[in-house]
Amino acid sequence: MDRGAPPVPEHRLRGSNRIPRFALGRGVPRGEKLGAVRGLDVAASIARLLGIAPPAQNEGVPIAKIRAE
């Protein structure tokens, strides 16, 4: 008997793979919607908040509304 998660119906595998993302804390405007965020942009955004250069191989760009203070 398999007690794992039930299989995902095939119609749910097609289309959008959006995952809710949110950010809070210093450098993130309160109540702002970040808009579309790509997974590639997360590392660049964290690097901006830390005040360091993003990884050399990073293809993402920092999320525009998140600013280092």
C-alpha cells in the first residue's frame, strides 16, 4: 500500500508552474506586490540585499522592487 502523495492528474502538469513567492523585511517595501518573479531572479535579489555581487554564473536579475538599504 502506497501512503505517499496521490499522483498529480496530467491536466495539472501542463500550463503554468507558478509558485507563490513573497518577501518581507528590510529592503522590501511594505504592502507592495512584487509582480512576476522568476526563480532565476532569487539569487540575484538576495545578493543585492546582502550588498554582494551575484554568482558569476547567475542568469537572473534582481527583483526591481527589492532594494538594499
